[in-house]
Amino acid sequence: MGNFKFFALGGLGEVGKNMYVFETEHDLYILDIGSKTPPTEVNGYDSLVSDYSYVLEHLDKLRGVFISKFGEKSSRAFLRVIRDLKVPFYGSPFTIEAIKRRYMPFADEEDQDVDFRIMHPEEILEFEDSKIEAFGVTTSVPDSFGFAIKINTGDDENPVWKNCVYLPDCDLDQNMWGHFRTNFKSITRIADEGVLVFFSSSTGAGKVGHITTDGSLDLALRKIMAQEGRTYLLMDAENISGILQVIDAAYVQKRRVTIIGHKARFLVELAMELNYTRVNKNLYMPKQVLDDEKRNADDAVVIIAGDQLDTFHFMEGIATFQDKHYRLKRTDNVAILLDTPKKFEKELATTWNNIWFNNAKILDFDISLMPVPMMGAEDLKLLYSLFSPEYVVPISGDYRMLKAQNDLLYDFGFKKENVIIIDNGDVMEYKDGDIRVTDNPVPTKEILFGNAADSDINDFVAREREALTKEGFVIISGMINLKERELYGEIEIVTSGFLPEYGQEEEFEGLKETFKSIVKEHLRMRKVDYKDLRQELKNELSKKILKDTKKRPILIPVIIDISGTTATVTD
């Protein structure tokens, strides 16, 4: 009784792509499904996930996929995983609702019937020879979970249930509120029951001290809000707790807030809808109520929140008068509330230069005050003391982070045999009271998704070919002169197997107008990013085709730059 295996299909020796498997004799769990952006040299692909072939071979044991928090993923990749696994997906109310709204509108009709199941903190699900419990932890999004998998290390007559605690990236910040706060009551109870193995995130192990916010953040934000004039704040799209704290600070000064950035706006408005915030909704301005008067009001607070590079591009467009809704004024204030990696220093310098050129006021802000979803060295030590686990397995992080937690564990007093170091694919096995890393690793590869056929799992390629046969293809092309920022000539469409000839003309005219509108909008920007243009063309044209025809053809937009560069956007 109580024997199990644990291994990572992704997430070790790397940041992102977390996917862990916990397997007993009769039960198998997937813990999280992460994706990440491929290296730039992998042309034609947008995202990659871990190869889950092992799970497909053991579907009879798979009890469910347990999602610790909502994180932005490739919709195409996530929907493919859903289609293949066909098991319940468990998560918090916020996580499940966000997944349904963010991804399911893009699912095929036959994939709409997904078994999403809501878990609540301290709820225990029982399966054949194991149980699993969720407990609340603090991350940048509300309703995030850690999980405790309970196994019987005794026998049927004398059961001894112990916990295997899975704690992904999070922090222990007790200055958070409500659905953002770590539930130490649950953690303490789980610790009292006994912890056999602690699967502990490593992303902050190299950080000295506790990682937490304090009253200094609120004071700094209120100081910003006290400034006269419209204020632009540059933030990370997934830092929802930070954005909500900004809105709280704005409320004190009775300032109205709006958000530029679809991802952040979606998550903030969902949190408001579920009453997970302390925000006064009367001072929040959703996109549909904005007009020029509200955008340009001196009391307006404009949060620009995208992926880091996108955030700077948004602000640069405003500072150089390329944005059609916002223009930087001399009376405006600008503050950066996100950490900037060194690789983006050039973009940051360009943005600052344009802001200074327009004589706008740049506000100082200590970025270390913002909440960060990771546990520092002292936070981890607190959990080591609280859980008193028999074994610890560092997870989630690149090799530098994993080594930092490994060293921390030895300094704390753990013996070498009680710290289990594994890599992606290595199988840690607990059997008859002993624990070891087996000599039979699970194969680990990566599945690429994006502009070319998916790789690694052959039936994925077969499905793409099947879709081409059933739905046909559409190639839509146009010419631009990037130097002159103009669209030239007629938009051309080539298709096969998509629509009968008598139904093409009206649909084609609509597609051409949508194509023109999107390309012209991008040509008005200071910098034309082909990746952004590609994504918007694919999204908007695909949605229009689906709405008008109920079909999903292979869509291939082509942009020919007659000033010297050719960009082809394919699926």
C-alpha cells in the first residue's frame, strides 16, 4: 500500500511548461499543463507543451487534470490536450471560469463537452487508492491552489494516510486579501496529518529573505495617484493582484481607471464579476464605455498591461502619436510598475526617450514593492519547518533555481538522501517505504504548435490533414510598402474545398475588408510587428469565417512587402 511514482514531463531545468505526473497503482494525476514560447530559431511555431504520450498510454488510470491557477496558454495547444485526454479538469471557480471563457470559444463543436469540475479549498476527492485536496495559495491571480495527494502508507486494517504536497509558484504574502491569501489553516492541518514528500517550487529559492509586500506599496501607489494630470502605468498583464491594488489606490483619490490590454482587462473584469475584489466598480471604466472625454480626463488612470515587450510598444505608440485613441500630453504622468529584463533595455530606453521628448513627467517607483509570485529562502524555510517532510523534491525552475533550493535544503539540515534531485523524465519511485530514482526514465519531448503542422505525435499531423480535407483552405494576400506605410493593389483570395462558387463572392468581400482594416491599423503604428499582425489576422479572419460559414479552413494570410521584405503568415 502507498506505493507511487512521480515525474516531470516539463518544468525542470526550465521556466515554464510545467507538467507533473503522480501515479499510484490504480490512480494517475496530471498536475498543471504549462506551455511556453519556442526559441526564436524555431520558425513557424507559436508555443510548445510537454509531450504527454505516457499519459495517453495510461488513460485508464487517469483521474483528472488538476490546474493550480489560471495562466495564459496557447489556446490551440490547450484545446488539443483537452481533446486527447477526455478526463475531468479540476480547478478553482476563477480558474475554471477563465479557462471556459478564454479557450472554449475556439474549440471545435465536438470538443465543447468538456468535463470541467470546480474544487473548493479543503475539499477532498477520493479515488481508488488515493485522495487529493486543494488548499489556497497566493499568486498574481485569485483562487490559486496547491494540492495535497493523500496515500495510505499503512494497510487496509491499519491505514496511515500521509500527504504528498505539491506547491507550485506562489508566495506567502499575508498582506493580500480574500481569494488571494494563502490558507495557513489548511496548510497547518495538512502538516499535522504528516507530510511524506514536499514537491517545492524553486523559482525564488535564490532570493534572500521573505518575499512579501507591506504598507510601503500602498503608500507608493497613493503618492502616484496624488499627482495632478492623467497617469499612465506600465504593468505585467498577469499581475492581477498588483493591478487591483492600483485600482484600490485610485479609489482613494476618486480617480477613474481603464486598462489597455485584452488579457489583463479580461482577468480583472472576471475577478470583479465574481466579487473577488475590493474595487469600487463605479470608478472602473470598461472598454465599451470609453470616449475621448473620459480617455483625456485629468483624473484618468490608464493601466497599460501586456506581455512585457507589448507593454513598451503600446506606450511608445502613445508617446509618438501613433495610437488612434491616446496621445501623450505635457501634463501626463508615466510610471513603470513592472520588472524589465536586460534583453528589453533597448525598448525601455526608446520608450523613455519618447516620453521625455514630449515633456511628460516620469514618476519614480521602487519595483521591488510589487507582489511577486515566488517564495524566497526564508519562506521556504518556514514551510520546511511547518511540513517537516520526510523527503523534498525541488520542482519548477531552471537549473540555477533548482540548485539554489538544493543548497538551501542542505544548509537547513536535510540529509542528502532525503533530497531527491530529478530532471524531466526521471521517475522518482516510493515503494515499500523506500524512495529512489529508477533507471527507467519516461521519454520527454516537446510538441510544437503554431504556423506549421504539429510535431512529435503522429496522429496530430493526421488530424491537420483531415481538417484540410474536410474544411479546405483559404489563402488571402495583399501588398504593402512598409517604408511608405501604404497598402497597394487589390486583396487576392485563393481557395479550395472551402465554399461552393455561388457562395464565395459575398464572403470574400467581407474577408477583404477585414484584411484591409487590420493591415492599415498596423501600418499606422510606429513599429510593425509581424508576429502581432499575424496573430490578429489569423484570429479575426478565422472568427469571421467561423461565424459566417460554420467552417474552419486552413487559413494562410500572405503579406508581400514591395519595399523589400516578405512575411508569410501560415497555420
